[in-house]
Amino acid sequence: MKNFFKIFSFIILFSGLSLSTLAAEKVEYLKTDWSFKGLFGKFDRAALQRGYQVYTEVCSSCHSMKYLSYRNLAEKGGPEFSIEQAKAIAASFEVKDGPNSDGDMFTRPGRLSDKFVMPYDNVQAAQAANGGAYPPDMSVLVKARGGGVDYIYSLLQGYEDPPAGVTLDDGVYYNKYMYGNKIKMANQLSDGLVEYSDGTIASVEQMSKDVTTFLMWSAEPHLESRHQMGFKAIVYLIILTILVYFSMKRIWSRIETEV
Amino acid sequence: MSDHEYTPKSKFGKWFNDRLPLLTLANHLTDYPTPKNLNYWWTFGGILTFCLITQIVTGLVLAMHYIAHADMAFDSVEHIMRDVNYGWLIRYIHANGASMFFLAVYIHIFRSLFYGSYKAPREIIWIIGIIIYLLMMAAAFLGYVLPWGQMSFWGATVITNLFSAIPLVGEGIVTWLWGGYSVDNPTLTRFFTLHYLIPFLILGLVVLHIWALHVPGNNNPVGIDIKKPSKDTVPFHPYIVIKDGFALLMFMIVFAFFVFYTPNILGHADNYIEANPLVTPAHIVPEWYLLPFYAILRSVPDKLLGVVAMLSAILILAALPWLDTSKIRSAVFRPLYRQFYWILVADVLILGYVGAMPAEGLYLLVARVATAYYFLHFLVILPVLGWKEKTLPIPLSITEPILGGSPNLATAKNKESLNK
């Protein structure tokens, strides 16, 4: 049994090492309490709804979210707008459809089944409008950046005047959390930029947190059921392991050796 | 294989078994005499079988939804993650399953190194195992390309480019592998085909691996030959089955933790960016389980020699039964080898660490020293040790140390008591 614990602690050690080295961050990011971290982590529903508002009113003019559909907004584990609200949100967008029976393309109000409307027709159009930089699609952005949510949260609040000696080209901004510190996105958030309907004060910090929460959900829409299922699965496995352990002891007691 | 003749009880069973002796096989597998002193390091064979089956089953389901096309692969993976029922679960099990598979195989290999399981008469088991390991690396690499993220694309570019180091025909081989002049759609479709094929090759080799094992029977922590069946052995069922089952469950708890709580920690963030041939990632790194070999590759300044060194580092293992000249199997009775064994473990871990770091400065120096030591261990230390080492007296049977009142040597970790 001693041997067994050695193996098990080795595996834990390995996991721990991999977690610490792979998650090693060179920059100290701003910290905040994320409701979705931890064994029972869940999204803060109100933060998701506010985050969606920040996305639509601020980010969506440049950043697409091509993997999201309007129906997702009403799905369980997400912002959980009511179906009516989600329908109304979808209908507020003009969606290009067609060709119709005359062979023409036409626009119509969005439906739940539509993907989020893209701000630009193609990558080239997006680059042309943004000084050559392509605003990345934000659907899985949180998972596509080393620092994850902490990185995005910090980046949004990381705009500063460049230190002496650093010269910036036109359309380039200084951000202390950006890789290389130069970013082509100007500072987007300012206090009171959006007006939250639930009365929350729209500080830069608050909006950063809300929109980052929204991005976490868009990258991991099944995070809540993953956590719930994970807890059940692990509890189940632990109970089964204990039962099997005692059966094993019982069976091996017929032999005069230790197991 | 089985010493006694087996006759099924029922008339139909007898009729069937005379024509296809499946029942004899089943009887052999349940009765298979196993050394009773096997410790938990021996449970990883069963765990690895579980890993293989898990990868095949989850892989089959993923293949039903995945689209092997350069324009659609990334989208189809996101489709699996979002819209396929429990697609996220299947994919996270498959992706983390690869890591768990390698974790288990490294423990399995290092167990073999510690207890000398590769020595006569088990050389064929060992060599089949090395082939399985090579195929596992191929399958893992091919599979990592399929989501068509940045690391997929650039990893594929770097690894396939290794073949260009071959003199004269290298460039031609690379073009042939790619099916074009760069990693593109034809590369992706063939990688998918091969990724689907290899697990079944592995499955076939696993059958041979187990078959070859059942001829001489298991090695054991004491490393001596034992009479089978005897009081030193227990039937595989129920004793080993329940013990393997218990260890497997513990393994699954760790596995589940990764899948449910940190499913992306072992992957690289860049692989959530769709492949872009025009943008090269800052650091191209393979998955953690290939890092030691990546470090060896990069530690040699010449491209061709680097590839040769990397391949030799794996193939040298196949020669291990003949490089290790010691007649004693278990490191328990080899005080010097035991120390070199742990140095080798540390060496491989160091190689893995520097493999993840940029190849420059101190990291490069450490990688070179560690690479040199790796080969030194197998080519010089092991052969010499076999002649020079003063080994400890070995017990005549595995029950002796137990019945003698002394601690079970296999599990005793107290070096002082062993060195006396």
C-alpha cells in the first residue's frame, strides 16, 4: 500500500508540476474573483447578461463571434435570457439571407437559429478598417490566450501612456499586458460607457469583468454542466474505489501476502 | 500455455471449444498464474489497455462529427464542443486521454527499467512494447494536427520537415508526405486516415505483447524466475483483476479531474487559434510527452544529426536487453544500478523541461549535457555496470523474504537495510 501511495503522489506531483509550469505567467495579471472557477464554479447570470451588453455595444463593431448563435443566449448555463428576450435580440439584427426564388439576396430580421452577425464581410475588410490588424474572432478567445480570463481582464484595463523612450506609430497603443506592449486596439472602455439596466455602476473594472465573464462562457458554453458532472463523476469514482478497495482486501486475505 | 488441459462442462461448450478454443483461452486468461508479489507499478499494463480502448471509443464518436478539411476542421471541432450532445465531454476525454495514456506508458516503461523486465526471456515483449510506443507517438502527433489550430499546423510543418534532413531524397519525401508544397488539405486528410489506422495497429500489437507475456509469465519485483503455478503465484482472476481494477479507479479519478476541471491545461493556447500559414507562433512546442525527444533533437547543431540523435534515443531502447549485461533483473539487488536508474529518471525529466524552453543560452547547454548523459547511460554505464557491480544476494523464492520475517524486499524502500 505504501508503494501505491508513492505512485499516486507521483501522479499528483506530475499534475501539480504541469499545472504550475504550463500555467506559469511571466506577467502578473490583475486578479479578480471569478464565479466560474472552482469545483462548483458557475457563471454569474447577471454578469453574463451585462457582458453581452458590453459586447454588443462596444466590441461587436469590430470583433465577430462566429461560433455563437442567438439561441445560445437563452440556453441553460449561459446568460439565460428568456426565449422572448433572445428572439427580440435576434430580431434587432439585420441578417443577409438568400438567394430567394428570384435569385436575389435579401436581408431580414435575425432569428434564434442565426449565427451572430459578423461586423465585416471578410478578413480583408476587417483589416482594411483597422489599420491592417485583424480584430480576432472572440468566440474562443479566452482559451486562445495563455493567461486566459486574467489576461483579457487585465488587457482591457492595461492601457497606459508609453514609458519614456518608447515611440508608437499612428494607430498603435501602449498596453502593459499585451505581448510586446504594442496593441492596435485603442482603449475602448471608459467609466459610464454603457448604461446597465440592472443599475450596476458601469466602471471600467466592472465592464471588463462582465465582458470577460461573457467571453469565458462563449469559449466554454458547457462549463457549468462540466463542473456539475465532474463533481458527481469524481464522488462516484471515489465511492466505487473505496468499495473495490475493501473487496480487494477481502479477496487477498486468502493469501498470506500484503496487497 | 496453460499447463493443464481444459474441458468445458457443457456439451455445447465442448462442441464449440473443439472447433474454436475460445473457452480454453478464457480459462487460460482467468487461471493465468501471476506472481503474488506484484506491486502497484505492475497495474499500469491494465491501465494502458483501458487508455487504448478509451481513445478508440471516444475517437470513433469524434470521427462521426469531425470534418477533415482545412477549411472546416477547426469549425467542426467547435461544433463538437458546442452543439454535439456531450461532444465537449467526448473531446476532452480524448484530448486528455492522450496525455494520460503517455503518463501511464512512461510509468510502465520505467517500471520495466527498474525491475529489468526487458531481460531474457522477455526481449520480444519489450521490443513489441517499443514498437507500440513509437506508434503511440505517431498517433499522438497525427491527432494533434487534426483540430487544425496554429500549433497543429506549425507542429506538422516542423515535424514533417525533419524528413528533409535525409540527404538527396529528403525534399522529395517531404513533398510526398505533404501531398503538395506545404502542409495543406491533402496533408490533413492523410493524417486523419493514418490517425484512424494506427490505434488498430496498436491494438493488434497489444495482443501480441500480452501473448508474448503469457509465454514466460510476468516478471516480479524480486526479479527471479518462479515456478508456475506454485505458492508464489495467484490466479489472474480474481486476485490481479481486482487489484488492477482498484488501481485503474484511482487512475480514473486523476483522469476525471483533468477532464472536468482543467481540460485545457495540458494543451497549448495557440491551438485555439485557427491555423494560419502566414503567421508563425512565437514558440512552437510539441505536447509535453514528446518534449524530451524534442530537446534531444534541438541539442544537436546539425539538422540531420539531430534527427538521427532523436531517433536513436528511442531505438536504443530496443537494444536494451543486450546493452544491459547484468544477469540480475531487479534493481532491488543492484545498489549501483538503482542510483543510476534515478539519475536517468531525473535526466529525462530535465530533458522534458528544457524541451519546453527556448533553445538558447543555459537551456541549450543543459539540453546538451542531458542528451550526452542519456546516451552515456545506455551505451557505457549499463554494459560496464553489468560486469563491475557487486550485487546483493537474491532470495530463492519470492515467499522467502516474506516468510523470513524481513520486510518484502520489493516494497522495502529502506536503502540502509538493503545495502548491508
